[in-house]
Amino acid sequence: MPLDPDRIDEAVLALLLLGLHDGDRVWKSFDWEALNRLHARGLISNPVGKAQSVVITAQGKEQAQALRDALFGAERRP
């Protein structure tokens, strides 16, 4: 079955938020193609380089929070 790269990018962006540290830095331990697409869309800094993390932009952080809640949020149970 073919995979939808847009849906992959959404999941990667949401998961990047879980590794948030030092303000706006996130660990870049995800698929390189997905990271490159997120960079091309202006959601993270350039993933190419020796650093093990990238900076998530304000727009990227906002989208990541919405995607995290939509994809992984759980309603609180009584």
C-alpha cells in the first residue's frame, strides 16, 4: 500500500514536540525525508548538520501541538 507523505509529516511533527528541550529545540531522530519536508515548509530549522537537534519554529510548534492533541490526545476519564 502506498504511504501518504503528508500524513507521515504530520505524525513526525507531532512526535517531535515530545522531544522538546532547551526552549525550542527538538531531537531529530526521525526519517530524514520527513525532516527535510518539514524544513521546506518552514516548520523546523535545517536538519542537515552535526547537531542532534533542530529548532522548531513558532508556526511548527503551534501545528505540532494541534496535531499532538488530534492524533494522540486522550479524554480524561472520571
